[in-house]
Amino acid sequence: MNFVVDTSVIISVITNEKHKKNLIKLTDGAELTAPSSLHWEIGNGFSAMMKRKRVNLRQTSTAMDAYRDIPLRFSDIELDTALELSAKLNIYAYDAYVIGCALKHKYPILTLDKGLMKAAKKAGAAIQEVKP
């Protein structure tokens, strides 16, 4: 099976959060695709964690090594597509990129973000539920 993954899934895995084991099991042997914007969103997430003193630069560097080890295929999503989805669903562009990627490739979205799940369903994208 193939999935579109979002930032919540990647950060959960590379920071050893509670969903990590189930996410790895669920994606074993799957092709993982993400919008090209994932890099910037990961960077933004970790810069926010450093700003809040939840992680330091050494921990961030270790997490980035783990991120680079995840076999991901990146997909460019047209800006117009993302903005149309954003307007239609009243969501941020980052979520629209994920939904656009899922619709483009016809893959279910793997996410821990409840808001993204709701918007994706509204847009007609499939969702793969993750058990804790």
C-alpha cells in the first residue's frame, strides 16, 4: 500500500512519540509520498520546538538524521491547486499541499492531525487511521 504522509507522522517517528511503533508497522513495505513542502514544515516545527526549549540543536540534528533515513518520494503540488483547496476548505496551504498530493496520486493520507483528517475527507481524499 502507498500513503501520503504529513509532518505530524514524520515528527512522531523521528522524535520517538507514542505512535512511532504503529506508524512503522503500518508503513512497512509501503511507498511514502509527501508534498515537497514537507521539508519547510519539518524545519518550522523543529524551530518552534527549539524556541520553546523542548529540544536543543543537538537533538534536532539527530532527528534530522533520522528524517533523512526515511525513504520518501516528494511530489510538487501546484500553488493554484493548493490555494483553491485552501479557499474551498478554509485551511492553511500546508494542509492543502498534503490533500492535493493525496488527490493527485490517489493515495490515502496518513496523519495524526484531526483537522487535516476532517478537511481531507471533505475534499474526497482517503484517510488511513492510525491507532495509538
